[in-house]
Amino acid sequence: MDKEKIAIIGLGYVGLPLARLFATKYSVVGFDINDKRISELKQGKDVTLEIEDDVLKAVLKDSADSSDGLYCSSNINDIKDCNYYVVTVPTPIDKNNRPDLTPLYKSSETVGKVLKKGDIVIYESTVYPGVTEDECVPILEKISGLKFNSDFFAGYSPERINPGDKEHTVDKILKVTAGSTPEIGVKVNDLYASVITAGTHLAPTIKVAEAAKVIENSQRDINIAFVNELAKIFNLLDIDTHAVLEAAGTKWNFLPFKPGLVGGHCIGVDPYYLAQKAQEVGYHPEIILAGRRVNDSMGQYVASEVVKMMLKNDIKVNGAKILVLGITFKENCPDVRNTKIVDVIKHLKDYSLDITIYDPWVSSEEVLHEYNLEAINDVPKDKFDTIILGVAHKEFNNLNYSHLLTPKGLIYDVKGILKDKANKCL
């Protein structure tokens, strides 16, 4: 194989950090169908805030030549001479919670158009076991006219990016790798090992690597569902859930999970991928789906708890002014994909409440486009009957809550970070 030249297909929260990292040692072309995204990246601006502008600019180059560095493009001709293709597109679910592989199919078609003998296609998207070889490879074969494991090869290395986390960056997270043959597995592993300082783990097969990834977040989902159920029980018993977890956490092997809204592009999605495959082979995954049901119900639960709190404190619900703090799926990042705060807002609207959403991290245009909701980026000047802290952005620690509340105003803290300021926590 010639000198490694890598194409990263998809420049979102996963693809861009990986492209930037590979570009420190290799010639990299970052490919994305979003022309606006490409234009911003060429200017050294990352609206996802995963890569600082100066760090991005340090690896950018002006053309897709063979020199080391990163060239961003939406032109398929710019990835024709690459010999590694790394697919980092999202794997969402549809409205019925069924896996939507459309982005994977379309990106496989794109790669198939430029695939050459000897090339290796590596998938990073989270999928159920078998998707790479049973779903994606046939598309590559059909479009390219090449034969799998003879003319071209495949690999899998699941992403472990944690959006907004500046400590556990891509190079500092151990990487699982796999190849479609033992020899290709070694090549894929060596490629990642050359830039991942945390090390790599070569799995024996692609299916093993796919399964390992999908159970990581399923395990977290089930554990969070357990503490969410505990929160419901302890609220009925008038016991402070966070105090209970703090006490139980003094035991060395107690797992430190906290109650909350479980959204995002991983934990709230991956269990459905595993459940789908299980059902295809005739097994009904009771624990996995039970955990999902509990976590998916939390938006409605929070909304009803807020209304109950208002009624107990003699606040007129109809027309009451509510301030929702945060609409991203997690703290200190602008990612609104599959955020469960919208579930809270949806159920609050059933009570004819006047809702304001304040989030300094988000693009108001994106929130409007994705959820048909208005979000503001500046602290509102109004006073509110109730404040709901839904996301633990650092900015919310320093708010002057007394200036935002009416005399009888209340605070419901979903994240449990306001301590004595909140009237009630999840």
C-alpha cells in the first residue's frame, strides 16, 4: 500500500476530532455533504466547539495534496486517492425507536464510488453486531464492483467521543479496533495506535467490536434507569435521593450513577440498536427495553412533578411563567441531538404554561429547526413563577436566582447541583 492517506467521512462531533488528530501525522481529507460546515471549517471555525480554532487552524491545508495536514471538502473527487476511508456518520433512531441506517447506507455509497483495490474502509458509527459486514459491505461491493476481502477490506473502531469533554479527548481514550481479516485487523490497529496515546485493543472480529460498543452505553442506560426508578420511589417516601446515593456511595463498590434525563446520540439510542438485533434473532430483551421505558418516561415525570410542586405552593398553573435552563443533551456543549429536555417542555405545554428557554451554548436557529422551539442565549430580564434547571451548564452556577423569581417563585433542579437554592430535586 502507498503512503497512508486518510479520508474521514462525516465531520461532526466524532469525525472532526479524529480528522484533526490523524492530520498531525498523515495527509487527511475531511469529507462532509454539508457545504456550510465545510466553509466554516476552512475558516478554522468549529461550531460544535470540540476543537479550538487555533488547534484546527494549525492542521488545515489549502489543497488535498499528499502533504500532512487536514483538507476539508464536500467534493467527492478530493477523496479519490485516499487508501483509508473512515466513516463517522451518526446512527439515529426513527420515531418508532427503530435503527435508521440511512446515513450509513449513503456514506457507503459515497465511498463505493471511489473505492480502489487495496483500500480499507473503517466504520466508527455505533451499530448492532453485523451491520458493517452484512449491511455496509454489500453496498461497497455493489457500487465499486470490487470483491470484499480480496480487492478491498473493512475495519471497525467504535467512537468513544464524549461531547464537550476537554479532558477525555479522542487521543486519550483507549480505542477498540478490528479488521475483516487478521492481517487487516493489525493494519487498522497500527493506524490508530500511531495517534492514540491511551492505547488500543484489537478485537478478534468486527462483530465483537460492534457488540462491545453497543453494550457500553446500554449498560449505562440500565444503571441510570435504576436510579431514576429509585428517585421516583424516594420522592413518594419524601426522602432526598441525592442524600441516599451519597450515603450508599461510601461503599467501595457502589456504582456512582445519578438520576436524570437520558438523551443524546449514544445512551438514549444505542440500546434500541441492540434490542433490534436481539428481536431479529428471536429474543425479547426485557431488561434493556425496561430501562429504556423508564428513562424515556422521565420527561413526563419531571413535568408532572413541577406542576405538583407549583400547586402545593399555591402558584396558579394556567399561564404561569416558566424558565427552562438548558436545552442541550448534556452540560457545557452545544449538542441538542436527542435532548430529553424537549420532552419536559412538551408535557409542560399541556398545562398552558408560558415557557422561556435560556441556553447560552446553543444555536437558536438549530433549536428552532430541530424542535420548533425558541431558545435565547442571554439571561432573561423577566421574573418567573418557576425555574427548571435541566442542564448543568457552568453558567447556571452563577445566576442570581432571586432576581429571576417572583416572590413565591420556585426552583426544580433536575440535575441536583443547586443544593440549598432549589425547592426540589429529581
